[in-house]
Amino acid sequence: MAKYRKIDTRIWNDNEFLDLSVEAKIVYLFLLTHQNLTPFGAIKISKNAICDELRNGFERVSKGFDELLEKEFFRVDDRLLVWFPNFLKYNNPENPNVLKSWAGYLDYLPQCDLKDDMIQHLIDFVNGLGKGFERVKQTVTETLSNTKNKEQRTKNKEQINKNTCQIASAIVTHVSEKDFQHKNEVIEIFEFWKLKIGKTNRVVLDERRRRLISSSLKKYGIDDCKNAIIGCGENQYNIENNHTSIDLIFRNSEKTERFIDLSKNIQSSELSFNECIDLMQEGIENEQG
């Protein structure tokens, strides 16, 4: 970086500068004269780094830094890039070679929107230069434009990767939630079977039973799986012969669907019986009336 910087001595007549707090003045002059400041007025630095180098407390440095930012003495990005937009007004490049060196300095600054704005500012500045720079203007502006385009492509790629990760995360979360719900339904069906058939807690949900229930849930859903258990549990033949195991109910589609149909027939019969009771009750009430 350059060993020397130009600071206009009229700064001490500038009311905007004079109205700054002592902390802000120190931070401002520190940054303008920092050894890592680029020839176009940009630097990557944090508040903590400023504290360390000034050997001052964070509260005072932060106060001065924030005051300068609020009053637009410089611009800042979250990635620690600090840029003085008016720097070149007082530090014009002395020769074409200085312009050629800019691209190299840009590589050491973080990629961000502020950097894009700064590069465009530099392109406009170079295009406005007069005699003495005509030879290098086109080359420098092309180099700066290529740098800006490269930065934009990198940012787009990062955004695509970020979006892809977010989509993948959402898919995994969705799959995980569905998987969690499915596992709970398997347990619910198993406990329903134990209750309906009258099994004790010594009966365990082993891997074979888990697979059978899981497969049937995917085919028929939780309601019809329960209906299949009801159909088996209410069938006299199955009860008397102790043919009420999970393995039997969900052994294959033919068995499961048969028990589902039995359950629906039982529910239909119960409905007809209840309708008869209601009609009888209604007739009795009519006679009493």
C-alpha cells in the first residue's frame, strides 16, 4: 500500500469535520492514514481491529465509528469493507501505473454489494480522467468490468448454492416430519390391535410386525388398518381359533381387505340394528301419546 496519503489541510475549517466528536475524529484520521488502505480508499477492517491498533476501549471506538457512518463519511458492509467514496477527490492517481494496480488490490477485498458499487464508481472515475491516461483507460475499465462481472457470477453461484441448500433442508425436514408421523401411526395401530384383541404389554412391536403395519398403512391408511383389526377381532371364527395375530391381519392384501370388508359389514349391521331400536322406540312413544 502507499506510504503517503493526501489529507486536505482545510479539513480543520470544515464544519462537518469540526462537529465530530473527538472519538470520531481519531477513527477518521486513523482509517485515512492506515497502511492497509487501498489507493482508491477502501479497507477491510473491524471495530475490534481498530480498538487493538489504537489501544482504546471498544465503546469509544464504536461510538466514533458509528458517528462517521451515520454522517456518511464512509460506507460499510457487513463483511467488514469500509470505503471512502470521496477519497479519489483528494488522492488522484499520479500516473497510469497506479490505475493498473487497482485490480490487484480488489482481490483482497471481500465480495459484497458495496464492492460492486465501488467498482462501478472506479469505472466512472477512470472514464472521466483526462490526458495522460488515455492509453490505459480502456484496459483498466475492461479489467474493472471483468472483475465486477466475476464477482457477480460468484455471488449468483453462492445464492444458487444457498437456495439449493435451503430447498434440500426443507425436503429433508418434510421427509423427516412425514417419517416421524408414520412411525407414530405404526405404534398407534399396534397399540390399537393390543387393546382390541386383548393382548398384554408383554407383546412387543418387533421388526416383522413393524414392517407389516408400515406396509399396510401405506396401502390403506390408518382408518382402514384399524377397520381390518376390528373385522378380525369381531369375527367369531377368528376369536375361537385364536387367529387374531398382526401377522394374519396384515399378511397380504387379500387378508387385510377381507377383514376391512368384515368390519364395514359389522358397522352396517350395527347401524341397521340401531335404526330398528329407534323405530320401536318411536312407535312406543306414539302409542303412549
